[in-house]
Amino acid sequence: MKKATRLAEIDSAVNKFTPVTPDHPFYVDFKDLRGDFQERKVMRILKVEVNPDGSYIFDFRPNQANKTLLFLAGMRGLGKTSELAKYAKLLNSPGCFFVVTCNVDEELDMDNVQYMDVLIFQLEKLLSLAGKAGLKLDEGILKSMQKWFEDRVKEINTSLKGEGSAEIEVDSAQTIPGLFAKLLGITAKLKLGLSGSRERAETIRTNFKNRFIDFSIKFNTFIEQTNEQLRRQQIGQEVLFIVDGLEKTMSADTRRKIILDESNRIRQIKANTIFTLPIELMKEEQRIRNFSEIITFPFIKVKERDGKMVAPAMEKLREFVFKRIDSRLFDDASTVDVAIHHSGGSPRQLLRIIEHANWRADDSLGIITQRNMEDAIDELGNNIARYLEPEDFILLKELKSELIAGNPIGFNSKIQGLLEKEVIFEYNDGTYKCVNPLLERSKLYLHHVS
């Protein structure tokens, strides 16, 4: 992606589904603009301290038996992936963590994925990065892991052969010599098998689930051996897994099974790990806190309860737009402010508004006008309102009365449903909720609520 200097380049520049990392020219850090959310709280949960020079350190000694399992929760389009990419960059150092980022939506079958798939993927990714970093693990643990996995593959192939399915062919990865290559080759083939036919994937999962206690012991021993060698070679203090993309699986039922139904298996894995938490599972917070920590990552707060705009947030969101699009492609800076006001602090919604405004722009003028922006906002608002039920509007009317009165707004299942549909946005500690600003422009909302 590159900065747009013509209308024809805007669609690519406002791609809503390609997160940017801190080293990308489009990246903007919204630190301290998300209400009660603070980056330092994440660092505290991870047991990370900050040096006077700004670098991050992790003292493994008091935390050897105290691994962090953290869920970063929040609505879609918040920028969680970019936030996690920032943590990966900040924390990946000899004095802190050896960060292993696993984007499950990029490398696993999102139509058919389970926790065992994620765990095998984590191991494969760790092996790959450790090999590239020149980590010299003890041959004993590598041989033990290799033998255990080879036995699993033999059992799986016996089952597949009995079913008349193609067996898993294991070969070594040529880019990494020795035992690393053999073990990496096995895990890579298993991951590939999990993305194949449902029958093959289920055979692999069943084998690992039936031996999960044994597998978890092997996995945890391997992590501890890796941590020790990372310190010896001054590459990092411990492994930190960042598992992103779970919310992009195709069904809520799949996401629930991975996180809640597999919670006993998740807690048996002793490795520092950050997961993203899908929005529909935020209502299960008390249950999830029984085996992990949760921190909510809210939208950027662009407007206070009293309607006053938050100047630092406005400034950062202008930067967010103008890093992607040349300011000369708008008739006036105020046109961009109109889009920001109606984004509700959602970076993804802001990009969508500009995208739709661009579709309406006159090529002969070569710019997006305020009229284009206003029309796009009306269209998007009407699209949101079109499929709301009559009882939804009753709830929205109640919500508006509570906001006007300045009352905190709690949880109920109906509100949760509207949060999942992005009809309502949530800020701060979860008690400040408001209607999606796009919806407030719709004819149906104006008729039923205003």
C-alpha cells in the first residue's frame, strides 16, 4: 500500500482489512487516546518493566512458574492487530521476550479450526523463528520431541490408511539443517494436514487430544529448554506467543469452542501468551478470568459525554487519514473532520466512510467534496438501520435517554447483540456506550428515536 495522490489510488490506501505494523508508513500510534485503557497496564500484566532509556526488560527469575495468559478484548475494527504488532516490536529484545506472532487467519483453515490446530501452529512458528535466530537447543530435547511426533504421525497414518485416506508424508525442511529441520518438517506437515480434508484434520486432532497430557508435558518442557537457551545466547529471556486472528474464524460457535470449551487444555500450556478475544465472548469475562487475565481495548474516544470533541484524538485521526491520502484530494480539511466525527473512533469505519465518499467523487474534479462525504455517511447509516428490529429502536431510545441523563450504561444481552453488530460503540471501562454515529444519520433512527 502507498499513499494516494489520485482518486484512483484511494481504494488501495484505505484497505480496511490489511493491518499496518509500526514499521509501515501508514502506522499511527493512538497511545493514551482510548479512555481508561493504558499500555502500561498490559506491560504490568506481562511482568515487564521499563528501563530509563525506554527499553523493556523482563526478569524471568520471579516468574519462572508464573506464565502470563492474557486476552485482549474489544470490538472489530479497533486496531487490535496493529496494537499487538507494536507490542511485538517493543518487547522482542535480548532483555525481554522472544516474540512469536501467530496470525491464525493467515495460515490456518478458518472454516474448520480448533485449539489443537492453533497449538501445533504455535510450535511450528516457534521452531521456524528459533532456527532463523540460530538458537542451539539441546539435542536431547529435540530428539525426544522428534520421536514423540514421529510416533504420532505413524499412528495418524495407520488411521488414515484404514479410512482409505492419503497418509501424511514427512520430509525435512531444507533451509534449517539437522534436528531442527526434521522437527520443523513434521510440524509443518501436520499443520498442512489440518488445513486439508475434514476427515484428515479430525484424525490428527483426535490423536493429539487423546494424548494431550503427554503432549502438554512435552510442549512445556520444550518451552522451558528454549527459554534457558534464549538466555544463554542472549537472544531473549522467555518466549512470548501472540496469537491473533481468532475473531476471524467463520462462526461464533468455533470461537467459543476454541476458548471456552478448550479452557482446561489452554491452562495446561505453560507459556506466556496473548490471545485476541472475540467480541461475543466478552460477556463470558468472569468465566475466562478463572484461567487468564483480560484487558479491554476500546475505541478511540473522539467525543466526550457532553458532546465536546477530544482534540488530541481528532488530531491523531487526521494524521491517520493524511498518511494514507494526500490532503489535496479533499476540497477542505473540514471534509475529513466530518468523516472523523462519524467514525465514532473506529479506524476501520473511518476508512469505510472515505472509501464510499471516493466512489461518489467526480473524476473530472479529482477531489472528494463535503457533499460526497455527507452522502456516503447517509448511505452507510441507512444500511445499518435497514435490518434493525422494532425492539432495537426501543432499546436505542432508552440508551439515548440514559446518555442525556449522564448515567452509566451496563450490560444486557440485547445491548451485547447491538455491540456485536456495531450498532452501539463502547468506550472507557464499558459504562460509556453510544449509538454508532452513522446510524444517527439514518432516516429510520431519526423517525423512531430522535
